[in-house]
Amino acid sequence: MSKRHQALIFDLDGIVVDSERIELEMRRQPFKDHGLDFDLETYLTTIGSSVRFEHLPEVKELIHIGKWESIDQMSLETRARSRAATIKEGLMAGVRDAMDWAKAHGVRLGLGSSSANKWVLPVLEGVGILHEFEAVVTSDDVPVGKAKPAPDIFLKVLELLDTQPEDALVLEDSYNGVQAACAAGIRVVAIPNAVTHVQDFSKATEIIPSMRELELEKYFPQAVKQ
């Protein structure tokens, strides 16, 4: 009988790094500078999904009166600033402890993000933990339209880690992420942040205020016994 592998699966934005707060600030500022309303409710629906805020109708007016030649130019500039600030700020509280606990107890580490490779990989490399994940899956690794809240990203992580849904735990900060984990049949701990705290996390297995309150031994009792 083959050994059953256990896995701890991280989301990236808002869980490993505080990029959602940083990006919100940077996306909202141009609207403020030009006297335009920023639709926070619409913005929140894009978090944890493959839908890009830059492509929503609300952004077109900003492009028209702003200094950018195109939406793509604005997006590239905003993302570059966000990435640099995110990397500079480093890991969120509790991330390193959770990763160290998992490695010490033989629990495999995976990461599933609805962001693209061009964001995920440089950020993970920049904060120095890319090499610690046995599986990293992004929106580029699943069919178009199958990022969160669809389960495909997490199912791909399970496949790469040779892990069954019941032997894994997902850490998420967004409604879309929780929905995706549930659809994949994986337990999910929701850790809302300053941006996502207004979202619905009722389907989560547990809701905690920060990763410092995460009790991994509760979810991986077999790992503790080994």
C-alpha cells in the first residue's frame, strides 16, 4: 500500500504576501488623482479570480483622461510598482512558521494562484521561497476561464503533489479562493485581510484573523504522530 501524501496549499496574494493591499492602493490612487470614483465593490469581485480590473468598463474613462496610452501600459506600470513594493515588504506574518511546520512534519507544500506566471514566479523568487514549493500552479496552467472560483488550479496542485483532497488543506483570503477549494473537495482555512474581510467566507472550514492563529496539528494529526 502506497503512502498517502499530505499537503498544505497556499494562495499567494493576501496569504503569502500582502500584495492585495498594496495593489489596491496603487490602483485607487489614479482615480483619486483625476477626481473619478473607484468602484471598490466591483474591484473586490476580481480578487482571487482571473478577471483583471484593468479590463472592466470603469477603467476606460481613466485611460481616456489619464497619461496612459493604453490599458496595457497602465497595467504594466501598476504591476511593476506593486511587485517591487510587495517584494520589499516580504512575507506576511505566520507564513514562515507554517512552512517550517509543514516541512518538519513531512507535509508537502504547494501553491495555487489565479494570477499569471509573470506575477507569481517573480514574487516568490523575490521573497526567497520559490524553491520551497513542490508544486506551483497559476492561471497559465489551467484552461482559459478555469481559474478560481473553478477548482482546476487546486486540482492541478493535488495532482502534482500526488495528494488526495481529503489529505490537503488550503489557505485562502478571498471568496473566490474559498469557493475553488470547496469545489475541489479540500478543507480550507480562510484568513481575511484588510481588503477581503467584507467577503463571504461561510463555506470555509475555519476562519481565523491571521496565520499566526493557524493550528496545523489540528488538520494533520497523522503528521504529528509520525
